[in-house]
Amino acid sequence: MSIVAGVDGCRGGWVAMLKDTKGRTASSLTLCPTFRDVLALDAAIIAIDMPIGLPDFLDSQGRHADLQARAVLGPRKSSLFPPPARAALMATDYVQACEINRDYSDPPRALSQQTFNLFPKIREIDAVMTPAIQARVHESHPEFAFFMLNGAEPMAHAKKNANGAAERKALLEKAGFRRDLLEDRSYPRSKIAADDILDAAVLALVAEKIHLGTARRVPREPALDAKGLRMEIWG
């Protein structure tokens, strides 16, 4: 199978960019309401922007994958939110989640509101993820992916401003994506934001590199969580 997918969480569920690694069919965009719909995609490899593999206890460094990815992102490092300790994931209240995370970290630390906002999506993945599924579904991160696409240089601008969108579109067009696809309006912006499409596209390139054996992984030798899932980020 030559089809791969880059997947990003969005208001409508999950946006997927499908890419043919052999170039026989045009890339296309689709909206998956649930993660199970993502798994049903006809794609050999899926790269997704969401943590896979959660530590039971957080030491001062957290996951080495996040630490190493953030170290190279420079001004874009704040876009990579450290995931919670597994015990905190079941909390549905922000204050409670912070309290639990403090109990399972040394030194004790709370969670950012941005991380807590990702909990429903992280829980959706964690509920079904297994080491066997992880052979096909890989954690990535758009800014780490753009860093690699940009010749191992951080992007100059934040993705949500006009300059940031323009520089990301330029890189993606150079990589073979059509401008009209990158600016697709088939779905309302209330379901898929403009930057969600760019993120899904760059993650499709990561999925392609994983499929071809040319992707970069941090760390090189990832640790496993209690479920046997690798804690890693691909770019």
C-alpha cells in the first residue's frame, strides 16, 4: 500500500491529509469524526499530532521525546505541550488534573491549560492504542516536522499569523502540495481551521518518510510506557 496519512486534531474531530507515496493519485483532505475513523483510513502509515505513550511518573525532564524536540525548536518550542502523567488523564476538571499531575511528578508540577484542553483527544487515542497499532500510527508534531522540512531550522514565524502561514505554505508547495488543497474550504472553518490543514499536510510528509525509512525519531532509543507504547516523536 502506497497511501499514507498525516492527521491533526481539529474542532470537527481529526483532519487527515492522504498522500500517495508513488504519486499515482492526488493528495486529498478528509475529516474523521473519531479516532476509530482515523484507524479505518486506507493508509499504510499514519503520523498524528497527539501524544502516544504516557509516563506513569514524570521526573524533572518529562518525556525525553518532548525534551529533545523542544531543544531544537527555538522560538517555536512553546508549541509542543508536555503531556500529563497517565493518572491525570482521567480528570475532567482542570484543577483536579493539576493536583493529580503534581502527585505524579517530581518536582511537583501542574499542567498548562493547553495540555488539559487536549485531554479528550489524548484519551480517545489512549483507549485503543496498542504496540501493534503503533507499528502503523506514529506520534509526530507539526513544528518538529516543519523544522525538518526547513533544513533543520525552526520556522521564523508562529503558524497562526499571516507570515507564518505563508512560509509554511511555501515549504509545502515546494514539497509537492497544491496551493488550492492547502487552502481547501470543503469543510467550514468551524470544523477545520486553516492551520489544521497545513499541519496535516506536513504530517503526511512525515508519514511518507516513515514509510520510506528516512524519517528522524527522537529519542533514538525511546522508552516504553506501562502499556508497552514507545514514547517518541517522528519528524
